[in-house]
Amino acid sequence: MIIPGNGSIAGVVTEIDSKSRLRSAVIEYAESKRHLLGICLGMQLLGKESAESSETKCLGILHFSSESMEKASGGARIPHVGWNQVSHDEISPLFHKIPSGSDFYFSHSFAVFETSIGIATTTHGMPFKSSVAEGNVYGVQFHPERSQSVGAQLLENFINLG
């Protein structure tokens, strides 16, 4: 399962919760040990909460919160749009055949700064977790579908996880 990212966290959560059992079905899918990938907003949705909408309860599948990049921008332009390097954990199967430091395409204003499940980091003003993983659940803050050959490799790696 791939959860894409587009829109606002409140809008996506409202849409999910308007569908009978969709929230519980996604959570049950993740708990079934089948592979799940959240992309951009889809990654943020996997966490507990987002500063984008403090009253919105995300899926809570992974233990992190998304914060506004403006708080830590260090003068970097927000939203973070464009190409940036992703430094990753070489042992993660999600990044198989992708050199650490490869450029991926980003478009976001919220990010995960603190979590023990980060497997990749990007710096835009300050470092943030550009990818997370716990068991069978993965998240990427960037858009692999817009990231040319390295993005295609990442999606192929995800498909081949089993």
C-alpha cells in the first residue's frame, strides 16, 4: 500500500474519517505486517500529530510528530521546494542501489525533526528526517515519483520488499 501526499493534513484526515472504517482498515493493514509506504503528506499522516493542524489526530501508526519547518528554517526558504540531498542508512532495503547523498525532489512546509526511527536525513535550514521506517512501515518526505531514476529505484525497492 502506498499513501500519497497532497493537500493539507486536516483535509486528508477529514476525508479518511468520512469513509466508514478507512482509518481502521489502514491501521489494520499496517499491523498485518504487509508493507506500507507514506509519501510526503502520506508520511506525516503515519505519525501521531502534525503542527499543521494541532486538533487533527493522524493515524498514529508511527511514533513521531510533524513540526513546522519555519521554526527551524535558519533562514532557508519555506516551503522547501526543489532538489535536495538525502543521506541515508546504507542498510535499509528501501535505499538499495541508491547512493547516500542522492538528490530527491521535495515540496513541503512541515517535517519530522525528532524520532528514533529515522533512516535518512536532509538539511534545509537544519537537518530533518527525510525517511522513517519501523518494521514493515516506511515513510519518505520527498516525492520519489518526481525524483527521476533514484525515485524509480526507491519505488522498485519498495515493491520488491515482498
